[in-house]
Amino acid sequence: MIKPLGDRIVIKVIEDNEQTQGGIFIPDSAKEKPQKGEVVAIGMGELTEKGDRKPLDVKVGDVVLYAKYAGTDVKLGDDLFKILSVKDALGILE
């Protein structure tokens, strides 16, 4: 697994269905980039000027929305992960 540094998080990308409700399959070229994922690892937090660590707003297991072109894609086996700064996480889905 990947251990992120600083204020970065690793998320497992959650891809939407490849088929519409009417049964039409959507080709990869027509799909929008996924913007939702489950947090699987978090860094230790941002280092402040005093040398303390600022805790992150997310925790492992949270499902987050993130900016469309944020982060770096990493493929491990059949799974797609993204490493991004916690600042690129837009919100937590409840």
C-alpha cells in the first residue's frame, strides 16, 4: 500500500456504472473523470511553523468528492488510486 506524506491522502477511486439505466453501455472516451473516492490512507498532517502537525479533516473510510483534475493517478492491480493534497478534497459524503 502507499503511505502518503504530509497533508496528502490516498483515495480509491469509485467509478460510476458503465451502463445507463436504459441499458446503454458508455464507452471510456465518453465518460467523465470520476470525482468520488474512499480515503484509504492519510498523511501525518501539514507541518506548522512551530513544528507541530495540523490534523487532517478526513479520516480513513470517508468518501470524499475531489477536484476534477486533482492529484496523481496510481494503478495497483485492478484498482485505481489517487494521491492528492487534502486541500483538493472538496467535501465528505455522508
